[in-house]
Amino acid sequence: MKELSEKKCAPCEGGVKPLKPAKVKLLRKQLHKDWKIAKDSKSLTRSLKFKDFYRTMSFVNALGHIANTEDHHPDMEVGYGYCRVTFSTHAIGGLSVNDFICAAKLDRL
């Protein structure tokens, strides 16, 4: 079985159900320990700290490249020395495998 970070996101325009909480917990185990699942299991968030603004923006640009390549885009909160990243598949109102694929790719940065 391929690792999440080696997979490619599949287009999602809705019409599928969000992952069930049990599947969310299973996939979460394959990610960095800092990823947090929302209580309603509809989003996945990680906060990262950086030494300075330059490193923060380098990370944001690298994540932007991944998001565009995968055509799956996170919500981000960015400031001096930090970036908070949240994945959720808005078209289905919850988490999909795509969110975990992109989170795993972020972990490799």
C-alpha cells in the first residue's frame, strides 16, 4: 500500500460522503503528531512555528505549490514566524482522503 504522501488527490466536486470518524482516526495515525482533528471530524489542522518571516513564507510558498499540484487547497493563517493550516473538503462538508494526502505531503516539507 502506498504511503499517503505518495498518492495523488482525486477530483472531488461533491456527491460523496465525508469520511466517517473511525476512518479519520485511522488515517490520522499516518500523519505527524501535531495534526488535530476537529471535534466534529470535519477538518484537520496543524500549527507550525518558524524562526522568522522568510522561513514562514518559504514554507507557505512550498505548500502553495503542493496545493496547486494536487488541486486541493487548505485554509491558512499566516504571520511572523507561524502558519496554521486547515484542510477540509468544502464540496462535501467534511474530510476526504485528499485532506490526508495533502497533510502527509505537508509533513514531508
